[in-house]
Amino acid sequence: MFETILGWALLFFTPLVFAYAGSSDLFTMKISNKVALILMVSFPLCAWAVGFNGEQLLSHVGTALIVLVASFILWQFNAIGGGDAKFAAMASLWLGPEMTLAFIALASIYGAVLAIFFLFARSRPLPVFCISINWISRLYEAKRIPYGIALAASGLHLYSTSDWMRQGIERLI
């Protein structure tokens, strides 16, 4: 029974949190601290459940700390939002040292596409029927871009090929 619950949790929990973070940034231009807290608290429980050794645990935590420091430097220069910084660090905690560079590279690519989309969309008049939709008009008028969408897409892309996903599937078979 525990193996089945763990399998489903590994398949769906983290991807749902990633998707929530991206959609939250889309609709509110914010990523709640609760997202980072949920990812941070659940990681050691899942790592213990799948049998992480001390070296694996420390490598994941070390990677997350490096990303946290780097992303907060970017936050200091207003390059990214604070929620994006915390979310990127906690996504790196889950993805670990093997996937973090790919996570950052993919997030950069997705972020560039997102920026081009917003630059193009904001250069055109907002359709009249969209003016009364708060989240659309907020996205249109904002000077910022919700990069949490790119971070979430990158995290979902890589999580689908991660050991977490493989172990979840193995527990359900």
C-alpha cells in the first residue's frame, strides 16, 4: 500500500506543484512562498522514502543552495522576481546536480520565447473583450514577464525524465 501511494506521489506531486507555480505566476504575477516551502518540506520525505544516501541528499541540497545564491543575486539586480528565485532553487533541489544546468538552460530558452511573445503581444492593442479580464489586462500592462511559467515548463520537461518519475512508475508496476 505504501509503495503504491509513494508511486502516485512521485508521479504527480512535484509536477502538480510545478504547474501550480507556473499558473500562479500567469494569473497573479506572483509565486507564493508556500510553493517553495511545500517543495522544500516534501523533498526530504520523498528522498528518505526512495532511499537517498547522505551523498545524494547533500548533492541535491548543495545544488539548491548554489541556485538560491545565484538567483538572489539576479533578484538584487531586478533581473528576476523573488518568487522566481525561490522556486528555481527548490526546483533544483528536486532535479539535483545532474539536471540543474539543463533546467537553467531550458528555462532560459522558454523564458526567451515567453519574452518575445509578450513583447509582440504588448506592441499590439489589447482586444476589447480582454480588457475586462483582470489577469489578461494585468499581464498586458505589466512591465515584467512572468518567468515562473518558463521555470515551471522547464521543471516539468525535465521531471518527466527524472529518476523520481522512473521510481514512481516502478512502484506502480
